[in-house]
Amino acid sequence: MPADHARTAAATHGPDRSIGGAPILEVRDLDVHRGEAHILHGVSFDVAPNRVTALLGRNGVGKTTTLLSLLALLPSTGEVVFDGDPLSGVPTHLRVQRGIAYVPEDREVFSQLTVEENLRLAMSWEGASERLGLVHEVFPELKRRESQKAGSLSGGQQQMLSLGRALLHPAKLLLIDEPTKGLAPIVITEVVDALQQATTDATVLLVEQNLRVAEELATDAIVLDEGVVAWSGTMDDLVADDERTRGLLGVGRATRGGAEGQR
Amino acid sequence: MSLQVFVLLSVTGLGLAGVYFLIASGLSLIFGLMDVLNLAHGLFFTVGGYATWWVMTRFQWIESLGLRFLVAFLIATVLGLAVGWATERFFVRRFYGDHVTQILITLGISLAGVALVGGWFSYDPQTFPVPEFMRQVAVIAGARIPVSRLLILAISVVLLVGLLAVLRRTRHGLIIRAGVENRQMVQAMGIDVAKSFTLVFAVGGGLAAIGGILGGVFFAGVTPEFGLNMLIFAFIVVVIGGLGSVEGTALSAVIVGLTQQFVNFFAGAGVGDLTVVVLLAVTLLLRPQGLLGEVAR
């Protein structure tokens, strides 16, 4: 779907969005190639402050690619404006220093470092010591396993570490990529509960394959299809139309108990 | 085998291991952190050896050989740090991610270094006087061990412990260890990993230069190809130990050093070198990530 539609959809979002104020992130005509493949064909969307926006779509549609290019971990063309400043030419570490925190797909904790060392890498942020207390409150397991090597943690614990590491950052925008991927249903519940606790009032762009999880966490939704934004609006609007959801995501409300919607 | 021979071969092998460790540890960190195959690393070693030779033979106004050696040690180390820093800053930095160009550039620096040193000081082996105490022998379990070998071993152990302490206890060390594992994620945590690149190159250069000083003492002289010849064994040590692992490099250096000494003694000169290459092949077949290396992500 053309970028204009997405822009209109984002602009006419309803009363909630206007309360949130100007978008914290504006993405215009994002175009990304990975090797020979043309993944994103001019993606445009906004992310409103203090809300959780889910970035949805079928497998391989370019959700992770979008997050990676927002962080300049992949080369892209187009315009990204974060908190009023264009990010063009800004390298990854400076984008993060300007206030974007990142929880990658597959956790990517430093497996040879201990839990404490993983967190210590993120302790140079202002106010990190106080936030470490909060992180330990939300994820008490991280305190208990402080001296354990991150590589020996379970998938769920690694996810908590990855989230905890990002939460030490005084971020204005949190990019979270598939936090429930590969986790057992009971662990998913735990991670989602923690996420709900941790992301209250935060601005989050969340990639999530599991529609039920996305519905629980997000207020807004952006759906990618064939490398463009196919739909954007509120999460409630998206799931209200079962046929549309099924058309866009391959799953509907009724079938979410299946492979895509396990919780 | 008598106990004396065993002790002598062990200490000599461990001394050689110390020299290998010093050149290989920087090489391993540079490859682990930056994916740079630094073929110029042998030059850092040569710089250390020649700086020592230069000071020991030209600074005759320092009468005490012990003091002169200390001055040589300091100058050689600083020169190694500087050459390592300059190599990253002026050459390698422009070509991160471009492996072919990196190999060509660092090989070029390496060969140019040999030509420069050879042209300047001649291609003949150069020897230098060492302090009196290094020429003495210590008797351990009946074996007469040159004190220089023990000194090489002691300095290498001190530097290994120091390097591990820096890696484990400082923030720079933490960033380097994390970066060896996943450089992208370190950047995605807002850390400018490029600063660590320069630091690792400089420290690698300094360590290799110290290797060159001790190598000059061990082999009783230096030649322009000195570093290039050592680089081959340093690469073998790095691959067997596991890329990016300082502990692995130390362990591998000990294995390679001892194997070379013992096999050369019992099976004839040269067979030890061949055995080391066989060890490399066996490691690559059975444990491609090296003894203490991580499986590539």
C-alpha cells in the first residue's frame, strides 16, 4: 500500500494519538535491500509517544529489517526523524545515545559474560543505578543469577536479561523484536507480564509474531505486507475485523489459538 | 629421557611459548574483535627486536647493561604501541569489513617493513649484548637453565596475568570481551566500539614488540624477516587456541612451544615445526573453533 495511505492512517488516528503529542519517530519512504533482495519498498509510518505500537506482518515481510535499519545496523534510504532530529548519516551508537534502546530478536546476550557484566555494559547511562533496582524488581531472577554466565541461562531468562539491559537506558523509544520468539507458553506469560510492567508509559515499537501477545501489549498497530505499510491504526480496530486480520496476517481472531497465536 | 633433559626442554619450550603468546595474543584479539587478519603484526614484533638491538648497541653511554636493557625495553614497547596505533589509525580503519583490501594492505605494510629494516640496517642477523645476569645459568633439578629463559617466561606470565586483569576488571576490557562476541550488539548499546579497535591495535602492537625484545634474547639476535617468520607460528597458535580468546592463546602457545622443543629434540630439527602444522590440521578437523574459542555466530 502506498506511503500516503499510511501517513493518512497515522494522522487520523483518533483522539488518543493527539493526546500523545507529536510523533517521536517519523519514518518516510524507508527502502532497504539485503543482498540481492529488495525487502522494504518505501515504508512510511509514525510512532506516537507513550504508547506501544506493534509492527505486524507475515514472516519475512521486513519487520526485523525495519528495526535494524532504524538503528543503522542495515544500510537504507529514506528519511527517519527521531524526536525532531533527522537521523540520516548518524551511526548506530549515536542513535542509541540519542535515546533509542534495542531488544534484538534472539536476545543476543553476551553469552561469555556474566549476567552482572551484561548489565554493567549498560550502566554508563545517567540514572542507570536507580533503574537497575527497578530491573531487579521486575526480573528478580537476574539478581539471583548475577554471577552466572549469560550463555547458561534458559531462553526466558536470556530474554529477561536482554530486556533488562535495554531498560537501563533512559530511552525515549524502545525497539523490541519478537520478545516471545521460541519461548514456552508459560514463559511467554511471564515475559508478557514483565513487559506490561516495564513498558507502562514508555514508547515502544514492538515486532511480534504472536497476535495475542501483540494485542495484550500494544495500543497501535502497523501492518507490513510485501515491503510496504498495508494498514495502520489502533490495535482494537485491527482485530475488530476478523477477515481483514486474516487477510493481512494469515491468522484471524478465531484461529489465534493455533501455531501463530500460542500463549 | 633424563630429568635434566626434560626440565631443560620444558623451560625452553615454555620460554618459546611466552614469545609466541606475546605476538599471538594481540593478533587473536584484533581478529576476534575486528575481523581483521593483521598480516602486519609481525612488523610490530620486528620493531621491538630492532629497537632493542639499536639501544643495546648504540646507547653505550649507559654503561650498565641492565639499565640499558631496561631503557631498550621501554623504548621498544612504546614504539610497538605507536606502530600498532598508527597501523589502525592510518591504514586499517578505512577498510573495516573489506577483507581482501585489509589483507593486501597489511601484507604490504609487512613486506615494506622487512624491506625498510633490511635496507636501513642490512639483512644480516644482528646480535646485541644482554645484561650479565641473563647470561648466567640456574640449576633446576640438575638441569642448567639459562636465566634469560626464566626471565622470558616470568615476563610472559606477568603480561598474561596483566592482560587478563585488564580484560576482566576494566570497562575497556568488558567492551572488548563483549565486542569479540557480538560487535553489532555492543554498538546497539550505544558504545563506540571503534575506540576499542584503536586501543586493541596499540596494545597488540606493544605486546608483539615485547615479544620481539624477548625473541631477540631467546634467539640471540634479530633479522628483518624475524617477525614475518614468527607470524606463521603466531597464526597457528591463534587458530589452535580459538580466535579472540586470550586464555586459549596462552594454552595453545604452551602446547605449540613444548611440542616444537620436544619433537625437535627427539625426532630431529624441523620435525617439531611439521608436527605443529599437523596439530593445527587436527584441531581444525576436530574442533574448528579452537580449544577455547566460541562457535562463530
